[in-house]
Amino acid sequence: MSAPAKSLRIIIACGGTGGHLFPGIAVAQELRSLGHRPLLLISRKQVDAAGSGRYPDLEFRSVSAIAKPPTFSPRMPLFLWRFACTLLSSICLVWREKADAVLGMGGFTSLAPVLAGYLLRRRTYVHDSNSIPGRANRLTAHFCTTVLLGLKEAANHLPGRPCRTIGTPVREELLESQPSPQEARTALSLPLDKPLLLVIGGSQGAQQLNTTMVEAAKASPQVQMLIIAGEADRARVENLTTGVENVRVVGFCSEMPTVYAAADAVVARSGASTLTELSVLGKACLLVPYPYAADNHQYYNARIVAEAGAGVLCEQKDLTPECVKNFVTHILLNPKALGAMQAAMRSLAKPNAAHAIAAIVSGIEKA
């Protein structure tokens, strides 16, 4: 891709969750490498402050935004007032920054900036990474030049909108050369002589998942587990693992490339960003969708992976220590099955998604 004739100012509205923030950061990194000037708009939530702080070379700005409540909720008047204020400030921002394009990475932080870009006749885009677009993205799509999708199945829920399946962006550090499994385990002080099962429950409703995994570890002493329990659940899970020698518990991990390199397989929720990382890295997985996700979209994400032979789907209501033990026995401890699942997972990967999105929003490539 050749250098741009003009350095563009491109606003990227992301944040609210890591699933929106980190793909936005990946696109910003690509735009920077092309000589453009991305500005990332994030929410005022702690997850955005913590995540953005790791990228001092990028420009971030926080905006006020709240999620849309149900239409007939008593909270709707407050939402409308806050949205009007955010829209006005977004219009001022797009105008003041002389933005050439606005990209929303999905969720409640995207709608006002994208609508502001639309009203000011800028090129506008929204990216949705899930198989079923969320309410905010379905609304935002009406104001977009093009809707960029992580999964082609999402287009079925956006009739009449110009869509392009592009994949979900992955941060540069996950695509760069990783340590070997042995080097990674040494760095993490984990044993070298046992297969490692990584557990990523996420911050939402992970208590049941974490508890089940501790019980499963007791039934599979030949496997080492690393449970990223979330800071809110860390102390409780550590108490559950007293005397269980093959489990290590951490609250939060900032070195995910090293953790992924150490792992032979992963137990995780099925948010789109997590699945994207697992596919790019070729990790076999047991997927436990978060059952309260909007429109049950995590279940449908996981089903796509399972149907491709790239993972095992187990709904939370069906998750038991025996279910995990079956995965350990038939996949993790079976080299042939493990290799086949890893290959199937890699076949789902679109590692150049950030590059492709940057080309589209900067106008180098037509959508």
C-alpha cells in the first residue's frame, strides 16, 4: 500500500468494552503506519482508561455516552438528553478537527460520532464483529457509507444496508513474533511438563465458569490450568484452589501474547474479539457463551466456530466438570484431534482486517 497523498484526520469511536476498544486501536495503528492522524474516542469507563494507557503513541479523548435503555423505560428521557448533548459535542468535534471520516467500532460510544459525521457529510463507517449486530449498530448502520462486518452472517440482520465482510481487527502485538511455549511458560513461572489449559472468563458473569473450572482441574491433575478470573472474582477463586496444585489464578493479565503462547488450548466466552484472537493464533477452544449477551449473539458466534470444527460449544447451563474433562481427554490430550482443531481455527482467521479497514476508511480502497 503506497503512502497517502494527504494525511487524513480520522475519528475512531470505540471503547466501552475491550471488544470495541482493542479493534479500534488496531485500526488506529494501521492508520498511523500509513501517515494518517487517527483520534480515538473512548468512554469514561475504567476498562477504557486502563486499555488506552498502554498506547501513549495514540491520541485518545473521552466522551460522555450511555447505553440505550428499553424504549419504554423511565430512563429514556435521561438517555435522550445525554445523547443530544453528546451529539452536539460530537458535531463540534468533527467540525473542529476537520475530520475526513468517522469510524465507529460498535456499541454505545459509536452512534453519536457517526451520526455527527453523517450530518456534516463526512464518510462514515461502523464495524460490527458479531454474527448478530447489536441494537446500537443496527441504528448506526442507517447513517453509514458502508457497514464493515466481522462475520458475513451479520448482513442478514442489516437489510438494505451496504455491507462488506472484512473480519475483526487484531492488535499488532498479537500478530508480532511470539515466544515459544517453553519461553512463555518460563516467563509465567508455569510448569513445562504439563499441557496448559487457559481459562478466560471475562468480567461479566464469570463466577459460575470459574467455579466449574476449579472443579474440573481437580478431576484432571495431568493438566495445568491458568485461570484469568477477573479482579472482582480473584480472591474467591484463589480460596477455591487451596490445595489444588495444578491451578494458577490471576485477576488481570496485561501480557496476553505471552499467555496465549503458553497455552495449548483455551476455555473462553465467545465474544467476537476473543474468537478473532483465538483464530489468528490457531488455538483449540471450549467455548462457553455468555448467556445474557444481547440477542444471545455469543451463542451464534460460537456455533459458527463449532460447525467449522474449530472449537467445542458448551452452553453455560450444560457446563460441568465432566464436560471439561471430556474436552481435556478427547482434544487437549489427543495430539491428532488437537492439531486438527488448531488448523480449523486458523482457517477462520482474517489477520489483515485492520489493514483492510484502514484502506477503506482512508479512501485508498473503495468499500
